[in-house]
Amino acid sequence: MLPWTAFSLALSLRLALARSGAERGPRASAPQGDLLFLLDSSASVSHYEFSRVREFVGQLVGLLPLGPGALRASLVHVGSRPYTEFPFGQHSSGEAVQDAIRTAAQRMGDTNTGLALAYAKEQLFAEVAGARPGVPKVLVWVTDGGSSDPVGPPMQELKDLGVTVFIVSTGRGNLLELSAAASAPPEKYLHFVDVDDLHIIAQELRTSILDAMRPQQLRASEVTSSGFRLAWPPLLTADSGYYMLELAPSTDPGTVRRQQLPGNATSWAWTNLDPDTDYEVALVPESNVHLVRPQHLRVHTLPGELGAEGGAEGAGRGQDETSPPPPTRPPPPPPEEAGPERIVVSHARPRSLRVSWAPALGPAAVLGYHVQYGPLPGGAAQRVEVPAGRNGTTLQGLAPGTAYLVTVTAAFRSGRERALSAKACTPDGPRSRAPRPQPPGAAGRAP
């Protein structure tokens, strides 16, 4: 009887463990992807700021599942020339990546961010350079907001390749340009944070990165007035089938655009769409190996012209035959319409701030300046108009001990606008006191 009793107990234990595992459900697979940190390591960043940014990136890495078969990380410095601290695949654990970040030294030099982005595209995110095909790509750019060379074109090329772009600005920089550089919508992918408060966004940024690395179903991103990008998990392989993408406006379902993609594709960008329009999207996996259900999504394009969007993913994958050629990008503003170069905050009081800026070039073409300010994060914004002949104003009626995002916009006679943003903080102050009574006879004196 004893052997049979032992066998019964073992069988009962195995069944109990199996039921427990079933109740918990299958373990979620670790997300896979390539994560590139781009740090402003130029002379425009103080040693103290760089040390805090380095500490923040190390903290963020500690929250992510790095390792073989999961996330891989790389770190590139922005300076006069880009410098790779470590490429993808050099470190196989999160601890090794954290150690490499702690020992990273500031490079100094100019802030050539555009050059570093082009370098990242050619030397790191390219498959010929060792990037893994078919896995999500994420860029986290931590900056003080400035760049010595254009950022827009190389950043757009990365987004055209399907790279999700997060931007963390430590309080300075052009809000409009940074919003355009980040993935859409900017309120999810762009963070303005003081360098001493970076730790506050670590958990939120971790969640967003993992969400970008592990898409569970068909989804849309980088939505503009004339296009959007689609992404989906790897449902097929190059040998097991192909995808058929279908797109039609909700108001005219009979007008369908179709695009065939190979089985190892995981994203595609639709362009040349109508603004403020609902589109029905269908992703139909075609496979003779196994049945995969189609996925459907409705996407609404933004109203108005909000900027150019990414083109089709990957050269050589074919173009949508029903699509007209992509629109040309608007020319850059002429040199005489360059916006304010820097914002200076002075005379900080508990309820007021003095804001001044280097005036825009070509004063004859400037109509005036708009100064918009509001408390962080996400408070109601107010606006002050400043004539073209002035380059400063005092913001009144502020709250003590509060961080504000201040944006100065130069409005030109041509209709263009150029903007620059900065973060400013009011100091804590004592409670207001009643005015001190004047001595007798003082009312009649001249000041």
C-alpha cells in the first residue's frame, strides 16, 4: 500500500501544480527590440547635468528586461562627431549595461545631433550593421533642447524605418521642433523635465518603451493630417506567407487601397490621405501553414496640415500602385526668418518672472512676439503679446514655487512662425503682508 500511496500523492501534487499554472496563465514572453540611448554629451551641457542624465539612464535601464533574446541597448554620445559608448549586443545583461553607463565620460564639442541621428541610422539600426530584423526599434534622445545642425530630416528617416522616438528635454529647446521630432502624439513621446526631476518619469517612460517594444495587435502611430504608420506583432515569417493591407475611408468603403507585404514585415506607413477623415484598416495574413485571423482598426487623421509624415517602409518592398507620388517637403525658412536663439529668465519672484530673448534676425520682417506660459505639467496656458521692437517681458500673477513652460514665438510678415521654449521656476515666497503705513505727510512728497 505504501508505494501506491506515494504514487497517489505525487500525482495529486502534479495535478495541483498544473491547475495552479493554468490559473496563472502562460508566462508572457519577454519583449524583443533594439533600444538606442542618444545623449547630449556636448559642451552645452554642464558636467552636473550630464551626471544627472547618466544617472537617469542607468535607473531606466535597471527597470527594463535586457538580455539575450529580450531587449538590447546601445549608447551614443552627441558631440562634434558621434561616439558609440557600446553597440547593440556588446553587453548581455542589464547589470553590464548599467556598469557601462556609469563609466561613460562626457565627450564635449559641438551639439551635432543631426549627424548623430544619421550615424545611428547607418551604423546601428541598419541590419548590415548587426541590428536584428523584424524586432521593434526605439530611440530615447535625452537633450538640453539645442542642436547645431538640422534634426528634422535625419529623424524623419529613422521614423520612416519604423523607429519609435522618445524625447526627454531638460527644459530648454524649441517646443514645436521637438514635438515634430518625437513620435506622434507628442504628449506621449515628448517629456519636458528638469534635470533634477528626471527620476519622476522613469516608470512612465519604462511602460511606454515596453509598449512600443511589444505590440500585441494592429495599432497606429505617427498620425498626421495626411498619413499614419501601422505596426503589428510578427504573425508570419518570410517563408510562411504574406500580408495584404487594405485601407478605405469610412465615407466611401468602395474606394480601397491595397498593399501586399512579405511575411516578415511588421509595419507600414500610409501617406497622401485626407485630413480629418476616418479610415478603416484591415490586416489580412495569408498563409498555407496555419490560419491567422485578420485584424481591423479605425484611424482618424488629424485636421489641417500638421507636417510631413514618413514614407513607405524599406526600399525595395514595393510602392502602393494606387498612391500618387509623395508630396515634397516645404522649403526651410530663409535665414532672415530665424527665430529667437535663446531664452533668459531673470528677476525670479514668487509671483513674477522676467523673460528675455535674443531677438530674431531680420527685425524688419518681424510682426511681433507671442509669449505663452503655463504651469507644468499640463496646466492652463496664458499668452502675452510683445511688440517687434522689444525682446523681453515680465510675466505677472504666477504661483510661488511652480515650474512653468515658457514658449517665445516670433511671428513674421511672411506668415511663418519660429518658436523657442524654456522651463522656468518661481521661488517659494512668504505669504503676502499688508502694506506698511506711510508716515504722516509722505503722501504729498514727490517720489
